[in-house]
Amino acid sequence: MKRLCSIIIYTCCFNLLNAQVSEGTKKKERLKTIGNIGASANFYKSNENDSFRTRPPYSWNVYGSLVVKGKDFSLPISFVLNQYGSNGNRSPYLQIGLSPTYKWAKLHLGYRSIPLSPLIFEGQSFKGVGIELNPKLFRFAAFYGSLNKRIRENTNFSNSSSSQYSRLGYGVKVGIGSQDVFLDVIYFHAKDDSTTSNPRNALAAQENSVLGSSFKITVAKKLVLTGDMAVSGLTQDQSFFKLNADSIKIVKDVISKLIAYNVSTVVGYAGQSSLSFNTRGFNTNVGYRRVQPDFKSLGTPYVVNDVELISWNNNFSVAKGKLNVGANFSNQHNNLNKKLRSELRTEFANINVNTILGTHVTINLNYSGYGIKQNDGKSKIEDSVRLQQRATQWSVNPGYNITKGTKIHFIYGNVNLSQLKDQNRFLIKPTNTTCISSSLNYTLAFTNKPYNFSLNGVYSKYEQADNSYRSYGANIGTATQLLKNKNLNIQGNVGYFFNIFNFGSRQKNITYSITSMYQVKRHSLNVSVNYVYTPRNAITEAINKAINQSIPSAVATRNLATNITYNYTL
């Protein structure tokens, strides 16, 4: 399968490149280039201890996204260059990819991504070669390349990283249909190179094969049914001894032809489907998803298994769009094979209402509720430790704007109430929490002057058991446009905040920030500086003195962050 995939891709690539060169030679005068290239640098300085530092002192990045377009031809090119190449758990030092397209054929070279299926291969890129062909009703896509790079284990505390095998993979999708109605069959295979990691690495080298399909049916452009199905065979450790294929019929007939089957191999399936109805001012969607505990695809590493989910989403608008309502509901649980000691069942609900009350007033209301309950599985859960909680969140966001003469006034606010209530009577006191946060914002702008002023006040309070925390303060800011063409924008803010803990500790934060942007035709330059200062805290200093220690990051901090970005638009 891998050889066949490679032959198809390289043959198509050769013919496609020849066609593109010929097309580009004949129609040079019709080609045009659009896109942008840019670079950025970040600087960070702090008196924090190295163990508390969350950002590197210096980082840089160069990027670009260009498209050369002709009548039937386009050549998208993208690249990213940064300083993290020597650190295995970061992005590669250089990522570059291009996807030349000629009519219904697209070629992928370098770092690219081809989504095959949300259950099989999606959400990650490969470094290699790929192709997509969509002539009329025929649908074909394939790729071959590296999915993971080799990472050597790094035990340095300030720059630690776990080891990782290099991983190669390939995938093929063959289908028939259009964007509205189609049926695809997908195959994906990935294998770790067990010779590319540290000898003492405890991580097992894996191999994975996934076979599945996707479909979509659209009726009258209003009713849409979609679905995805997949069966995965995952060998969790290549070093385990292999089974005798002749002794197990399914291994001999099917699985042994797709993957090196041994005692660590598990087989699982997954499926999902949704039914949507869309019309003017109203749409609704019902979805179902089931992923077995043993299902895993190395092409979708973030898919959660052992879950069954039912969801329902609705949105509608009335009064010519002045009232918009959205509602989402879902219910899910695990322990699908009934082998776990307990089962977790969660419920989620969200309702959002957005209203436009006349020309000057808007109000947004939002409610979210989340519940989790632990049920008995193979074991009986004691009531004193049983998990049963419910979290709710309410928010109100009013807004008001009015124009008087040359002045424009914007006033908008936010009030948010979040609560976590433990329904286990043994855990109510230490677990229940309440958080209230609010803000009030005012901006004054002018229709005939290139500047504005803003004032922002915030307040929040958090309580849990006997602990409480309050924070309040304000920001004052201004923005202006300078020079003859008003192409120099400068914005600055100053903030002062109080943080109060229930045991009497009081801290202050002072923030300064300034941002500037200069733009000339296709060039733009952005510079931003942000400084946060926490004055010394008498209570914390007394504690440090008593224990004969000095912890600057816990007493007083000074954090300076600077960013410079340049961008050129073609």
C-alpha cells in the first residue's frame, strides 16, 4: 500500500509540475502574486526566579504566506522560521511548504496538511509529499511523509523535554461525489522508528492502521446528513512478540495484512453522525458520537476515546435580526465496555440571547451549566467520595453608544457570576466556590479629531470555603493618529490594581503599556511595550525574613515584555 501510494503521488506530481510550468510559460503576463511576509522579535525581562519564569528572554520568528495566481493555476507557498530548531519539543527550525494547483489538481510539498477524516487523519501536518485530485465527481487524496521528528530526552530542569520516536505515515482517500453529496473511503498508516530514540527511553514504539469512510447527503440545500466511521488497529509496543496469524482467523484474514499484529495490539472502532436543518433565520443540528475505549488513530492524537456523546444545537433570529437566540445541549459518558471501576456522566447546556434595543442599546445574556456525576461501575463508590458537582455561569453584557455633535460616547459593561456547587454533602464546604467579576468601560471618540480616550474599571471577588480574594482597579488609556497621512498610530494605557486576600495580605499591581503602528503603502511596523510592577508586600517580606529567605518573585516583581513586528503585503 505504501509503495502504491508513493508511485501514484510521484507520477501525478511529475505530470502536474510539467503542466504548471507549461501553463506559467504561456501566460506569464496573467500571473499575479498576493500575500504577505513578515518577521517578529519578542523580548522579556523579569526579576523572577528561573523556576518561575514562563517566557524565554528572547525569541524571533520569520513567516510568509504567498500565492502566485493565473487563470487556471495557483501556487500557494508558506514558510515559518524560528529559533527553536535545537529544542526537540518545539516547532522545527524551518517549516516551508507549497501547494501548486492546476484546475482540479493540487500538489503538496514540504510541511502541508490534508484533512482526510475527523476520526482518521486531521489536525496535524506532515513533512513530505501529497496530492489532491477532484475532476468532476472523482475525489482522490494521498500523502506520504514524516509526522513526528526525533526528540532526544532532555533532563535540564529549565528546558526539559521528553524523548520521541520519529514517525512516518501515509494516507489515501478515494471517493465519489461533490461538496454536497459524497462518499469517501480512507486508509491511514503510521509507524514509529524504534531506532531513533534514547536507549533508556521508556516510551514504546507504536504502529497504527486505520480504515474508514465519510459521507455527506444534502437535500434541497436545507437538510444535511454527515457521518464518519473508522476501525483502528494499534500495536502499542513493537517489541512484543508476534502472534501466530494461522491460529486466529481474523488476524490471518484481515489485520495481519494491515499491521504487525502482536500481543499489545488492540482493535477499536469509532463513529459519528449529524443531521442539520438550515433555513432562513433558523438552524438546528442533532449529533451522535461514539468512540470505543481501544480506538486510537495516530493521525488524530487529540481525539478522546471511551466516550458516547449526544448533542443538540439550535440558533434562530426574529424581529429582522434584532433578537438572536442560540442554545446548545449535550450529554456524554464513558465506561462503554463496562470495565471501569466507575462511570462519569456529564451534561452541558448553554443559552445565549443577543438583543438590539433600538439604535443605541444592545444587551447580551448568556447562561452555561455543567454537571458531572460519578456512577457505580465494577465497584461500589462510597458516598463520602462520590463525585457529583454542578457548575453554572451567568453573564450580562449591556452596551450603549450615542453621538452628540462631533463626540461619540461608548459605554459597555460586563457582570459575570460563576458558581460551583458540590452535591456531595460530605464535600460541600471545602469545594463550593463563588466568583463574581465585573467591568465598566467608557470610550470618548471624535468624528473630526484623530484621537480618543478610554476609562476601564474592574472588580472581582472569589470565595472558596474560608478563603476569599478580591481585586479591583482601573485602566486609563488614549489612542491617536499622527503624521500627515495619519499612518502612525499610538496607543497607551496605565493601570493600577489592588489585590486583597482574606488573611490580611494586600498587594498592588501597576501596569504600563504602549503600542505603536506605522504603515506606508504595503509596509507596516508594530512596536509594543508592556510593563507590570508589583510593589513590595510587607506581610510577605515579614514571612521571608522569619524563615531567612528571599524570594523576589513572591515579594515584588518587575516584568517587561516588548514585541516588534514587521509585515509586507504584496
